[in-house]
Amino acid sequence: MTGRLAELLGAAIDAEGHIVCHSTLDTPAPAICAGYAAHPRGAARSLALRCVRLGLARLHLVTPPPKGTR
């Protein structure tokens, strides 16, 4: 993986953070990117996703709003 996506992934992993789903940016409920949540290194390092696995937080799957409705 190269380019901007690799940069985002590396920064999120290093910060124990996550990547926000581009379809939910600028919405009242931005969501963690499903691709990041499924990535082995991302899921293991994300503080938010570790809290979900430990039962300290709940995960709600969301359907991104249709394009043009944000």
C-alpha cells in the first residue's frame, strides 16, 4: 500500500486512533471506516476498537448517507 491511504493508516495506527469513514465526514455521526476496522493492524491498535472488544463501548454499524445528502 502506498500514497495517502498508507499515510493515513500509519498515522492512525501510531496514534492508536482510527480513520473516519469518508462517507460520514461532515455528518452529525461520523463513523470509523469499516475498512480500517477490518484491517488487522488497525483493529489491534485502535483504542476505540479495543474498548469495544473489552465490552467498555458498543459498536453500531451505520449505513453512510447517500451521496449528495450530506
